[in-house]
Amino acid sequence: MVKPIMFIATGAYTGYLPKAPGTWGTLVALPLNLLLLQLSARGYGFALLGIFMVAIYTAGAAEKILDRKDPGAIVIDEIIGMLIALIAAPNQPLVWLMAFLLFRLFDITKPWPVSWADRHLNGGLGIVLDDVLAGAYAWLVLQGTLKIFPLLVGT
């Protein structure tokens, strides 16, 4: 059971890549989102919920396997955070780049309550929730930007 947990928690082992494993993990979300876009809106929502639950479980289990608190190799949290940032985002490279940059900004700077979750929650939920909140911030800013500047998406 260790190998499947570590495969998922490390984003198909991208969490072991040198330099900025969180960024590599975030990139894993992009092809995964392409697959999710094939689903109905309801299916997409259920898939995100499922990924969120799997992320909590595998992040917590991987943390125990690695015997370190929130190790950098665990990137499933960045994957779900980025997927949240991409909710309802048009399938356009510029928009996805904006979502990526916004998510990384909020994940790295950790504005409140992202910072609170990062410092006060433990285990799988603690690993995942700060990235979910960073993804929610990125989603809000992205969606607001797209409403204010609709020409970014060609409408």
C-alpha cells in the first residue's frame, strides 16, 4: 500500500524533482484538469471532492511514511489547490497561466487564513487545507479579473 500512497501523494513522483517540488506538483494539475473538463459540471464537482478526500488521506499517510511534518515531496496538496484555482476557468493557455501564477503566489505568500491553516492544522488536513485556501484565493482573483477584463478570454 506504500507505493500507491507515495505515487499519489508525490504527484506521480514529481515531488521528488529537484528545485521547487511544489511548482512541479502544481503543473501536474494541468493535464489532470484537461481530463476533468471531459466530465459534466456535476461530475467535475464530484471528482474534485474525491480528489480532495484522497489528497487528505494520502498526504497524511505519506507524512507518516516519510516521518516528517509536511515534507516537500508531498505535492498532492498543490494539485488539488491548483484544480480549485481552475474551477470554471476557460480552457485557454493565458487563463491557465494566470491561474498558475496566482495559485503559486498565494501558496508561497500564505495570506490569512492560508497562513493560519498552515501553522495550526496537522496531518493530512493540515497539509491540504492551506493549499485549498490558496486555490480559493487564486480562483477569486482569477474570476474577478476575467469579469473585469473579458477581452482576456476573447468575449
